[in-house]
Amino acid sequence: MLTKIGRLDAEAKNELQEMMEKIYKLLDNNKKAKAEKQLIKLSSTPNYFIREYIGKELINYQDQKLLY
């Protein structure tokens, strides 16, 4: 369960990882608009740790050209 504030526990990180996998699949299937919409929805949170985790995950994405 994602919290509005505070650090991320293992369960929250697993939940975020699953969400990022769905976004990666959208990007791989050339559905950039849907992926961008989900990223914006996910990152529009007051929790800094969630936004930080998302950024770190996006850096590790295999096909960086799809992110531009």
C-alpha cells in the first residue's frame, strides 16, 4: 500500500515495481500517451520517496529513446 508521506517499505516498493512494469509494457507496445498518463498519475503525489523511486526506475529502463 502506497502512503501519502513517509518512506517506502518492501511492500510499497513491490507495488511500485509492478506499476512500472505495466508502464514499460505500454512503452514497448508504442503506447507512449497511455504510459505518460500513468506516469503523471503515479508521480503526482506529495510523497518524495515515490517520485524518487520512479525516477530511479526510469533511468534503468532498457530503451531510453522511447522516453523522449
